Amino acid sequence: MKALKALPSEDLERILLDVGKLFDRLKNQRLFITGGTGIIGKWLLQSIIYADRRLGLNVDISVLTRDPEKFRRGGLCSDRVHVIGGDVRSFKLPVTEKFDYVIHGATDVVNAGNHADVLQTCTLGTANLLSEAQKHGVQRTLLISSGAVYGKTPPELSEIPETYIGSIDFRSPGSAYAEGKRCAELMCVLASQSGEMQVPVARCFAMIGPYVPLDKHFAIGNFIGAALRSEPIIIEGDGTPERSYLYMSDVIARLLILLLDGKSDAYNVGGRDPISIKDLALKVGTVVNAECSIEVKGKALHGAHANRYIPSVKYFDSTWSLPESVSIEEAIRKTAQWYREWE
């Protein structure tokens, strides 16, 4: 496997600036992370280690992974990071150890084997994690959830607020991830009722940046990958679905703010500006490789409502008012450049 490539220092510095004084709350604290090998996990670990070095936080980080040796071979070396081997559904923390903060992000939708595994990781994993957190004195646990909990966006909603209760076909195997996250969120609500632990929830939407796969089910990653290989950019559908993208440094700053300062409530984390999949492909071609052709395989149905996956981020903004620091054009450029340098 490839060694872990460092994130751009300008991105890590941006996160440091956006989170600001809240980072002081990690000083001399112990942090436990699940999902440390995923896209978000890699960003979180590098960001916290960077902040630790810059600010002298003396934070102690433990990471849960099924394969400790693979994690170590990945190249993340820091005396601040301790590896704990185990499955999120059944691991146990050392009885005598205390932890202050938890980030729970263990649901690998990129490499998941099947729908049942995804569902069990969300449900059994969250139940076990919360039980361990309560036993070990954790003050705050951040659940990394997803905008998938809302299901399909109804035509009357231009953007999805946290108050929308959603519409999911719970009998469909493809709903395992969304239903699992919904159940995980309910567990977090129940765990926070005693008042002993704050459990904010981050519902993440579409994102872009280093580590987003170029050959999986992420449209923007596939588009950038095709452009870097000078291949046609293929749109399997009709190109009308709309998304909004948030660059990973902006995502991570918001997650850390929620970990350190959020209430036991759900917050959307995503971009503000909608863009159609076709326009996104055109933008990737313009920014990365103008020679790439765009192929749209599907045909739009006359009068059909465009599929939209756009969050309302007014709730988060009403408390912290954090600007998006990276435009979609710059996000595409930065991601493509990072991957070019990794080859």
C-alpha cells in the first residue's frame, strides 16, 4: 500500500485558524477516534496532530482499527497516536483508562462488504462505542452521520433543514446505510439524556479534497480521475441531479468545532452552492484537463424533478458563522494537484 501522503500545509493552517481558540479545549486531553483510516479520519488525525505541534496541546490520541499493522504501514507516525486493534462492534477499552473526547466515524462505505455489514457497523458499533464512552468518563462524543438520513429530497425543498424528518424506503437493502445512521443518531440522543455527556451529530453531505477516491462511487472523484488520465468524463445518468460540495479543510474545521463546542443536536455540514452533475463535469474538465470530452449516457425525462442533495447550513451558521474558504473551482484544482504529486 502507498504511504500516507501529507495534506497541504495551507489546508492544515486554515483549519487551525477556523477552529481557533476552541483547540485549547484539547490541551492535556485524551481523544479516542473510530474510523481513523477513512477519508475524514485521515484528515482529522493530520489536522489534530498539526494543531498539537503548533499549539503545544499535549493531546493524547487513540485510534481504533481492525488492522493495526496496515494502519502503521500507512505512514502516519506520531508519538501522539496510539493504535488499538479491534472491531467497533465489540472492542473494549482498557479498564483503567479515562478518555475525554470521542469522534465516532467508523462506517466504511467505500470498502464495505455488504449491506448487512454496513447496518451492523452503524447500529452495533454505535451502541458499543457509546457504552464504552460512558464507562470511561467521556465528556463529549461527536457522531459523524450523513445527509443520507433524509432520503429523497421532496420537490418543494430547495435545501434540506435539520428539521426535515426524511423519507426512506426502509425495506430496501440499499437503505442500510441511511437507516443505520438514523438509528445511530437516536442512540446518541438517548445517551445524552442524562446530561453527563454531550453528543453532537454532524450530518455530512458531498465533499471534495485529497483522499476522496478517484475510482469509487463519488462522482466528483471519478470525474477528476478521468480528467487526470485524459479519459472521457462519463455521466451515467442525465446530468441533472444537483449537489453542493464542501472542501475537506472546511469540513474538518466544522467537525472539530462541533466536537469541542456543539450541543447534543444534529447539524448539517456541507456546501452552500448547488451545481448540477453535468455542470460539475464541465467544471472539472475546464479546471483539470480542457481536452477531456463529456459523455452523458442518460436522458432527462420531460417534466421530471431534478434529484437534489443540498443541505441548509443555517443552523450551524447561526452559532459559528464560519465562511467557506475554498470555492468549487479551487477545490477541484487543489484535489487534482494533490493527486498529481502523489503519482
